[in-house]
Amino acid sequence: VMGCVVNGPGEAREADIGIAGGKGEGLIFKKGKILRKVPEDKLLEELKKEIDLL
């Protein structure tokens, strides 16, 4: 788990599963590729779903 205001998307791309949050929404990454854009209030729920699929 890491966090970086400047390079969140770059770091998320290096992870098996990653998220990069923005204003009101975030991106979920898997194996370096963007899976989808998710509203902020659904980020944790959607991240957990992807982790369970690993």
C-alpha cells in the first residue's frame, strides 16, 4: 500500500491491484491497466471485489 499525491497513477500501475483517487472519483488498475473509473463512494467496495478475484 502506497500513496503519493504526485504519482498515484504511476504507482498504481506497478501493483497487482491499485487505485488512484481524484476529486470525487478514482481509477482502479489491475496488472498495469485501467479497469474502470469509479465514484469515490464506491472505490473501497470495488477494490475489494477485484482483490477477491485474484
